[in-house]
Amino acid sequence: MSFKRGIRFKFAVFIGAFIVALMAVDALWNVQLQQQQAENEAREKAEVLADEMHAMWDFIDINQNTINRTEDGAFRTKALVCVVTAKSVSTLFTMNTDYKIQYTSPTPRQAANAPDEFEQRAFEAFGADAALEAYYDVGYDAEGRRVFRYAEPLYVTETCLECHGEPVGELDITDHAKEGWTLESVGGAISIVIPLDQQQAAMRGNVI
């Protein structure tokens, strides 16, 4: 009788351990699926934001002559250039959110536009593959929050060359030294940061 009880006990322990192992595997699988889903949703949001910022940038670029030149073609800047407008609009757009939309350049005129580690990797990736439309990754911000990082290249257009083209070092119409950019090269990037902390909290609740 005690022998049978011993067998039953061992069998119950084995079944219990097996069920716990299955639950652990299922939990890990769910974590991976939900993390991937959260990252996919963040990427889709970033793509929409980038498209909107590109459209605004292109509008200012197309209308530069109307904005910053007189009817006879003389330059009279109103400082309403692409990057200034883009930064102003992105600040207003994200004012009441945790999202961040930044503009960065490998040759920044202002220290605030210098690329961070992620953005530098993005520029290297764009340089290595001219067909690359976006670069993204998951990391942590300065507060230790898990965030989705996304960057899209900004290509140099004809209107960019007037202030940023060749020869290198020559003063442009705003008295800044030209960087020597060439047509269709990557002059900068739209950089977007989307926090993943809400998705992380929801994921933990679902797994539990």
C-alpha cells in the first residue's frame, strides 16, 4: 500500500513539474510574441510620424523661393527653412506626449543636432546601403525606460546645396560655412523615440 502511495506521489510530482515547465515555456513564448507585437506597432507609428514630417519638410523645401526671396529673386531670409520649421512643428506635435521627434545630422551646425550613438549607427547603415529606407532598434533612454528608436534618412536636394553644398568652407547666404554636401547624399535624419513602458506593463499583466 505504501509502495503504491510512493509511486502515486512521484507520478504526481512529475506531472506537476511537467505542467510548471509547460507554463513557463508558454509564458516565455507569450512574452516574445507580445514584445514583437509592441515593437511592430511602435514601428508603424514611427513610420506614420516620419511620413508626416517628410511631407512638412518637402512643403517648406518646395516653397523656399516664395518664403525667402523677393519677387525679383533677391534673398531676404525669414529664417523659415526646412530644419527650423521641422523642429518647431515636431516640438508642438509631441508637446503633450512622451514621443520625441528630433532632427540630426552627421555634420551639425548646432550641438543639439549632433547624432547620439543610435543615430550614428543609423548614418553608418544609410551610408553602407543606399536602398535602406529606415533604421530601427530597441534600447533604453536616459531614465532607463525601454524605448523604440527609429530613423529615416533626409536626402540632399537642389535647394539644400545653396547653403550646404560645395565648396566646403565657403560662407553661404546666412554666413555659415558650407559642408560640401552633394545631391542625393544623406544630409540628416528624422529620429523618433517611442516609449514602450505602457506596452511593457500591459505585457506583464497578460503574462501573469
